[in-house]
Amino acid sequence: MNVKTDHIFRLGHDSIRINGSQNIYIDPWEVSGPPADLILITHDHYDHCDPPTVKALSGPRTQIVTEAAAAAHLKREGIVSPITIMVPGEEIEIYGVNLKAVPSYNSNKNFHPRANNWLGFIVTMDEVSVYHAGDTDFIPEMADIKAQVALLPVSGTYTMTAGEAAAAALAIMPEVAIPMHYGKIVGDESMAEEFAAALKGKVKTEIKAISQ
């Protein structure tokens, strides 16, 4: 299958919108756009769990899927949309979209401890599977990820470096690998380019321009 990614939009940092039969946002931070059917939040750091943005994107159908700490934070901030709490390994279906929560953590730094049970997501909608890694290092569990599209952080400091992300892509072997988590707070376009260069001839890559 020659998977297309024209329905996947990078909104900056690791904020992603996936359009299709449902409108899905992942980690929306200081972004705008059409109302969400689903909002997925990987963890409760401010650049991933942003209550004002969640409120602005929410409509009558919006459902939120996240981990326990982010759910508590959203509720404290007055978010009224239904919230489903997941832990790594769980799988659910909402509005015909399959959501699998997978581990996302640091293995060689302490910003995102494994014990927190923070999340990556594999989102399957309209017969296309998209893996959003969240804030993570290259972890052993990635060898078990099966997805056609992989969105991987490349900026280092808090997550994988570009080289580590390329190694992760080779472990996952998606049809398309897309770098994210750069251009805001930490990292720049050069890291996305380094990621793409490391995978040339091995895994197809796309560097997504920021959209709204």
C-alpha cells in the first residue's frame, strides 16, 4: 500500500491534526482549527496538555483521551468534554477510530519517567494507522509498534535525538516517517533534515511544514 499523508498536519512542536472521517488532534498546544471529534493528550506537561487550547477546539462531540495526570489537570481547569483515561497496552474504539496506547518514556534522562505511564498513541482511522510517539527516547517497545506512518520526536534534550529517532524508525519500519518536536522550545529544522538524511534509501520520510 502506498500510504498518503496529506490528511496529517503538523501544527508546530508535536501538535498534530489528523483529518478524515473524524477530526483528531494530538497534543494541541497554542493552535487553532476546526472543532475536534477526538483530542489525544500524551502527558500533562504544559506544551502537550494545554487547557485553553483544548477548550477552544472542543465542540459538542469532542471526546478526550489521555493519561491520569493530564485528565486531572483538565478537569481542574473546567474541561467538561468526556475524558477517557488510558495506560500503555490498552486499546479502545471511539467514533469508529481505533486507539492503542503505547509506552512513551525516557531511558537515559529523567524528564518523562517510565513509572508515570505516559502515552504514545497508534491511531487507526480510514484504514490508515498513525503512530504518535509522544515525548520518548528510543525504547525497546518500539520494536513491537506496527503503523504505516510514524511521527517521531527528533530534537533531543527531552526526547530522542535525530539519530536516535532514525534508529527508532528503522526498528518500526513504517511506510512513512515524519519528524516532530522541533522548532519551538528546543530543536530546529536542521534536526528534521538530519533525521531524513539518516533514513535516505531506507524509510521514506516527509518533513511537514507547519499548518493551521
